[in-house]
Amino acid sequence: MLRAIVRIPSALSATHVSFASISFADRIAFLVELAERLHLYGTTAQRLEGAISAVSRQLHVACEPWSNPTGMILTFSDPQRPEGESEVTRVLRLPLGDTDLYRLAETDRIAEDVMAGRLGLREAHAQMSALDRPHSRRARIMQVLGFGLAATAIAGLLRLPWLDIAVAGLNGLVIGALVDYAATRPRLKEASDAIAAMLAALATALVASFVAPLNQNTVIIASLIVLLPGMALTNAVNELTSQHLVSGTARFAGAVTTVLKLTVGVVIALYLGDLLGLAPQVQASRPQPWWVEGCSLLLAAFAFAVLFRAHRRDYPRVMLAAATGYLIARYAGEAFGSPAGIFLAALVMTAAGNAYARWWKRPGAIIRVPGIIMLVPGSTSLRGLLTMIQQQDTVIGQDALLAVVNILLALLAGLLFGSLLLPPGRNL
């Protein structure tokens, strides 16, 4: 026992000397690159700032991070020097982050290896730079297929008729191809949400006019499911409650803007349909048996594993998390009411993500994000706004807003109490 006690301070001293031997500028460069990558891979403000602060302490750098959805300010200082002599401030302008579970997990692993002394900063930089390789043609095709599979699966979960499911799936493929094409074209990318919504709505109206009746709005929403900002709305409210007011407000405004762009695209398509003399036949039909919903759940879980760019070894975890979250919300909602089901699902999946991060030493986002993705209120917000505009009835809009608020509150409560039930051992 005495021997073990003696070894601890010597190990800490060796670590201190190791980091102290690295130049202050090199340590800052590593922290800036780490912060950029965590932002680009979809980390929320409170988790990003917590992670950067934790790594900074290990590297013996004092850091004051400030993050928002489109940039960050990082102020560094050397605790070994008098205050004010070594302060460095970096202001970064960054694009909106997108969930990339594989790159997030790899970045987390590299940071852990650096803090443990298993990896030097030069090697860490090389490994992180390797993550910037452009996605292969196969990966891009899988992303396009992911859009189509997600739209097909959501239509199946809603037990729509086979024609509705087929139309939603084809629309999803077209939208996926459009998103892939627009990724390297900034001007087109700005309008891609509205264009995607317009294409989905016009195709749905054409089928409903010349082939057979469809659940028109539901098919459109299923087609656009990947573009809906439900996760952004949830993250925004989560940031607001953690007192990251600027980041939360900006993220919330961005999510609302996305819903508005999607609505504008749908409305333009329906207006064009009227000008062309289309008369879509609309029906409300959910004829599918239970097994279609079960198969659709598996398909949806696989689609989100693809869309979140998880590593193949993480597919079972991601799929299990997505299916578990949905099933808890579904059956607990039938027993206790929909808000209670969403709350319970968010609580369980948050606690499960924290447990995975604590005991497996990997980002809890691998469990947490897919676990709540099918609970977020993106489809409810778009449906309410579409119905309000189509019927020109503000009462419907108020009902839709109330439904979105109920879902957000239930999700938020689940996220908060899930972290209280099992506190996270790490920030990601």
C-alpha cells in the first residue's frame, strides 16, 4: 500500500513535466483544433465548453471558452506566468456542426490519448488531420440511401398505405441526392431545404392527382424527416436551461428558420399544383398491420446509424438505442400519456448514454443522440405550421405550438433528470 502511495505523486510529476516541456503555442494549437472538431461534429455548447476546459486543465493551460452555433471565442493563458503576460485569444468563425459519431469518437479517443501521455501533440495533429479525408463515393451513396430508408421507415412507422410508403421513400432518395449535390455549392445549399420541400410536395401532389389518394401532408413530412430540425430545437432548449443563452437562442432561431424554409417550399409546390390544375385526392388511412411497424422500426434504426455516420462496429449500439427510445416512448405513452412516455424514454436513454461514457470511456452521444432522435418535435412543428397555413386558422397554429412545447418540456425533463439519475463521467 505504501509503495502505491509513493508512486502516485511521481506519476503526476512526470505528466506535469511532459506537458510543461511542450511549448505554450503548441498546446494552444491543439486545443483550438480540438474545439473546432468537436463543434463540427455536432457537440452542443455546454458539452463542448466542458470538454475543452477539462482538456485544458490536463495540459496546464487556463482556458475560458465561449461557444455558439456558428463560432467560438477561446482565451488562453499560462498559469506559470504572471497574469496578463501570456493571454492569447482566438476568434473562430465556423459553419453549423453536423452529427458525425465516428469522427466525434475518434476525436475523443485522440484527446484521451494525449491527456494520458500515450500520444504526442504532433501525432495527435496527424491523426486528427486524417479525419479530414473526403468521404468516399460509397459513403456518399450510403448517405443518399439513408435519406430514402429513413423516409420509408417513418412512413411505415405511421402505418401508411404501401403507395404512401413508396412515394415517401422515393422522395427521400431525391432529397438525399439533392443534399449531396448541394454540399459543395454554397448558393444552392442555402436554398436546398426549400427546394427539397418543394420537390417532395410536388411529387406527392402529382401522385395523389393521377395515381391514387394519399395521406398528403403525412407523406410530405415523412419525405422530409431527415431535414426536420427536431434535434436542433431540443439542443437549443437544453442550452438555454444550462444558461448558454446566446447559443441556445441562436440555435433555436436557426431551427425555426429551417421549419419556415421547409414550409415555404411546400406552400410554393401546392400553389404551383393549383396553377397547373392538379386536384390531389387526400385520404386519412393507416391500414398496415403491427409487423410493418416492427420492420419499419428496424429500418429506421439502421437508417439513423447511417445518417449519423457511426462506425460499423457501433451500428448495433446505435440501432439498439434508437429502437429502445422509440419503444419506451410508445408503450409508456400508451400507458401513462404521450408526454410521460417521451420523458421516460429521454431519461432512460440519457442515463444509458452517461453509463456508456462512464464505463466504456467513449462518447455517450453514441447512445444518447440516436436514443432520442425519434422523439424530437420536428415533424410536429412542420405539420402544425402547414395545417395552419392551409386552413388559415390560427387556433390550429396555437394547438401545434402547444404540442411542440409539451414534447420539448418532456424531452428536457428527461435529459435533466437522466443526468441526475446517473451523472456523466465525461462531457461528450
